[in-house]
Amino acid sequence: MSLLKRKNLRFTLLASLLCVAPAFSAVEIPAVAADTGATLQQLNVQYPIHFISIDQIAAGLKGRAPIDVGFDIDDTLLYSTPAFFHGQQLLSPGSNDFLKKSEFWDQLSNGWDAFSVPKKSALALVKLHMDRGDRIWFITARPMPTTGKETVTEQLGKSFSIPADKLNKVIFVGESKGAKVKDIRDHHIEIFYGDADGDIRDAREAGAEPIRVIRAQNSSNQPMPRNGALGEKVLVNSDY
């Protein structure tokens, strides 16, 4: 092949490659909104909360004689949102008016707790105190049923494996300010567990140590409290 033909062939091949070469264009990167994502500093933010575990509670009580301990019920011992949701659907769909009806509270404390779920953290906590021989009291902000009858005590006994001779009747005090103070004091309760700010304040006023149990994120009881906001100890992993 002559030199001229070779040059022409190289030129033809080069032209062909240029024709079929893919076209490259700049990929447009979408703008990032200022309120999305988080900096490392934001990811590392920790709140000054005094968390405590069940093992630490047990260690703190080691060697001590049995004591009296108290528990709130809803969102502390029981995830009772299913029972509340059931009542809402029957009595005031789409609104919270059912909470103002004595019919709801009567039914809730006489059978509807069958819809409630014992929290795993509460099962472990009650077992700790039962194994120690502590006396357990249940103090709830629910109003006393208008009939004077309730099945909550029996339900709690079954759910938490509390023998009949160790099972104290549930104390219904209602939602007025400081409603639990008298009963916490009268029963010489030294530790009181609850999820609400009122539980923490009432325990302190009565001279008991309050320990916050975390309310489940999907609880119907809104707005959510700020755990540790009152300087109380918070039971770790107690939202379920």
C-alpha cells in the first residue's frame, strides 16, 4: 500500500471514530435544601439525660429490705393506645370527645384493657420488684368507674404474673393536679414509675424517687413529654 493510501486510510478511520464517539455533557446536580441532612455536630448532639437501666436499679436496691414501689398504668405498664383507639372509633370517631364520656372510662377499666399490650420493659421491671419481695401499688389517673367495679387489677395480675396474695387493687385518682401525691405518701412508696410530667412532680412532692418510663412514640397520648426535662432518671429502652 502506498504512503498516500495509508494516510488516507488513517484519516478515514479517525473521522469515523469522531462521528461515533459518545457525547459527554455535564450532569445537573439538584440543589440541596438548607433544612435537609445534618452536620456531624448535629448528629453528635446528646441531651443531658440521666439514663438508668433495670440492672442499675437492681444494684442500687441490693441488700435493702423490701420497699413499696408505685406504677402509673397507661404508657408506663401498658401500651394502651389500642384500647383508647377502640373507644374512639366507637364513641367519637375522628375526635377526642370520647375522653369526656364516663362510658369510655367505665368500659376501658372493665374489659377494654384486653386490647392493651404489656410493655416488655414493664414486665422486666415488675419481675425485678417481685423477686425482691417489694410491695407493688398501681396508681392511675383514670377516673374510678361509675359502677365502682373494675377489672384492671385482675388484668394486671394476669399480665404481670402477680400472685393474688401480692396483688393490690388499682387506685383510681383522676387527672387533677397533684392527684397521686396523697396515695404515694400514704403507701410509703419510695420509687414511683411514670411516663408523664405529673407522675414525676407528684412523686417528688410525696417524697418518693421518680423514675421516668418513656412513652411509646406511637402512643395516642399526645403531645409527647420531654424525658429528663425535670432532672429525673429515665429508664433506658422503656418505650416498649
